[in-house]
Amino acid sequence: MGLHIRDLLTVLSIFVESIAAYGNGQVAVACDSMFPNHGSIVQKSPSPAIITVDKNVINASDQIRVTLTVRQSGTSFQGFFLQARDAADLNVGPLGTFTLIDDKNTQLLTCADVKFNATDCGEKKSCLRNPTGCDPELDRLCFFLSFTVQGSSVFFELSGPSNGYISFALSDDKWMGDDDIYLCVVNDQSVQINPAHSTGRSHPILNSQFPINDMAWRFEDGVTQCSFRRNIRLPEYSERFDLDRQYYIFLAEGKAVNGRIHKHHHQPLITQGKVHLHGSPKELKGSRSPGYIKAHGSLMFIAWITTANIGVIVARFFKSVWPTTTMFGQKIWFQVHRILMAATVLFTCIGFILPFLYRGGWSHFAGVHPYFGCMILTLVILQPIMAIFRPNPCAARRYLFNWLHWATGTFARIIAVGSIFLGMDLPALDLRNPWDTLVMVGFIVWHVAAELILEAHNYIITSKARKREEDKMEIMDSSELIDPQGHRLKMMILTIYICGNLTFLITLLVGISLT
């Protein structure tokens, strides 16, 4: 149905006298009344400018060109304020959005500001927030989506820290593709609200002709906000989903250049289960990391921060502490080492499989991280195989096994640490920066410090033993090289190390749980 231009009231305010306030032209205070309150006398004479449009009849989705010109050559004015409103109800507020032709002499003023009331979440509207419980009006880092059923339509509100775009999508599964998408895209200091749909994992196809109503937006301090209304059912648009069904909801943000969006650089926030948009209001919970990937990261943290390192320290520094004590027929240090390293192998193998179960194959978007994983798996399987065929302790070539065993394990631990650093920042997990890096650096310093202290302790004990030999003191066996006080010191160091190790591990596991 056509809409005649006479049904729109265009209001023009001209200010001829010098302006003391609002020198930047951002007279947002005048959005409702159209009076900027500069303190000057209102001009009652005819306006020196006229407004013309290039169409007399327009449809709801059409664009019209609005031109502002002076009546007489040589006439000038200091500023203008232009809005389009519905002549039938001037109190409704500004209609539509403007696109600047000349951005040097004109600027956009956001009058249809979005005002979110997060206190209504769970009572009057359903909300998806990250971090949980954040308020988009108070926290500029808050990602926020709310929706409210109002008669035959649903009203959506979307907010997030982005200079490019924020978006949400409705999906029948947890994989992006074949989804109903809505984007709020920053373009030249304005925000365009664009419906879109995707086929497979291709770039979303924008549909500017799709009818959405009551659009409003705000872009300020790097935060993009927008809101709009959409009918629950739109049978004439086959790519649009009916809003009286259940869907997974994706919340994403990314980069946009000149209004064209790029692939989001973070994993989208995805609701834990399907959401009934037509259901009762509730606080929704979501995660940016799939369960398989969370389990993968957790197992790798347990294996290569805790079990592997504690097992290595026990075997390397505590043989003399328990020289004769046995457990299940073997020396206790050996049994502890074997149990911890077997756990490392088990956790690594299970953790290695999980990403393949999630992806359904090899991931080409994870960089070198999966290649590191293959190297770690190879080395960690090679270790017990070598141990099975190790020579007798008294064999002449036993030292070759000892060096190879040490080198393989050390290389695996080094690669594992590098792989962890890479994996923490992959989109599927993406722990919070720089927090994750600081925790891992802290753990490395902690572990290296513990090994250096134990090495220094061994050096001191060895030096004492050599001095005793030089003094021709009788030494019965290696256990006598260290006195009970030295044993207690080592046990204290081990206890402190394990407590610190578990603290770093728990911190990282909590970080994974919050993604």
C-alpha cells in the first residue's frame, strides 16, 4: 500500500543567532520537543530554507532523497535539525533513519535511543546475557538479548560492545547455517538493522525488503544497541522462521567495514537448550564453548598441568626419600610415578578424541593446535611402549633408555604447554584475555621455581656426600646421604608445590566453566 508524503510531517528548526551551547551539534535534548533550548529567541519570520523530496508516494521500505536548500542565493544559517514524523500522531517520535550524503557539513543525531530495562528480565521478558546478570545500561562489556511477545509480534532488544556488528540467529541445531539472522551493523556512525538468512556456512544473505517495525538504535562509546519488532508468522517469507516454535539462539559480534560484515572472531554465545520464544519470560543461560570442547580443555589441563608434572617430580627427586618403602610390590615412588603417568596417557587420549567427535572430522580453523595435539599423542603413547621394553637397571645400555625416556617426556611437556597457550584463544574455547595467559605464565613460573629449588637441594646433598667421601666417612647406602631433616624439607616442598599446582588447575577449570 502506498504512503503519501503529505502524511508525514517534516519539522525544520532554523537558528540564525550565534549558538553558545551544543557547539558540536549534538542537541539530543531536543529529540522529543524539537526545541534545542539554546536560550535564543524563537524565529517567527519565514524560514530562509526549503525542503524538497524526490518522491510523492512511497512504500514502507522505500528510500526518499531529502534536499535542504536556501530560498535566496547568499543566505546562510548556522544549523538545522530535521526529523520525519507521522502527521497522524506527532507523539510517536521520529520515524525511519537518515543516510548522510554530505558527512562534512551534516551529522546524524540518534533520537530514537534504545533504553533497556534489565530488571524486567525473567518477569516481563526473556533475556540472554553474557556475563550472567549484566546490565547493558551500566556495563559496556555486556552482551544482551531480550525478547517479549506482544500480541501477534515479538519485540527484540540487542546490545553489545562492538564497532562492527552485533547479531542474533535462530537455529534448529547448534551449528551455524540455515538460520534466521538479525544484524545491527555500524555504518558511518549509524546503525543499520538488517534481517538475513544463511544457507550452509556461507555468508549471510541480507534481506532489506523484509518488514520489521519500531526500529531504534544507539551507538555510543563502542557499544551498539538496537531494537525492533517482528510478526510471529510471516508465511510470505519462506526463509523466515515462525516465532511460536523452539530454537537455539546464537548471539555473536564481529567486524564490519563500510556496512559489510565479516566472520565473527569469537565463538557465538549459544543457549544451552532450545528456547520457546512464545513461552513465559525467563533468564536464559548460554555458553560460548561446546561441551565437548570444555571437556577437552579440562582433561588437557588436568593431564599436563597436574598429573604429568607431579609424576615427573616424584620420579626425579624422591627416589632417595622412599628408598625401600613399597606399595603393591614396587617402590612407592615408582608406583606413584606410574599411576600419574598412566592417568596422563588416559586423559590425553580421551581429550584428543573429543574435538573430533564435536567437529565430525579434522578442523581447518584451529591452526597448528591440532598438529601439536597429534605430536603429543604420539609421544605420550610412545612412553609406555618404551617402558615395557626398558633394559634391566644393571644393563650396560640402561642409560640410553633413561635419556630417551627423559627427552621424550620433556619434549611432550614443552609441546603441551605451547598447545595449551594456542588452544586457550581458539574461538571454540576462547578463555578470557589476558587472564588466561597470566594464569598459565604464573603456573610455569611456579613449576620452574619448584624444580630449581629441588635441584638446588639435590646439589647441596650431593656436595655433602662427596665431602664425606673425601673425609673417608663410612657411607652404607644412598639413603644415608640425606638426613631426616632433608627428607622433611623435600616433603614440605612437594606439599606446597601440589597445593599451588591444584590452585592453578582449579582456576583454569573455573575459567572453562564460565565460557
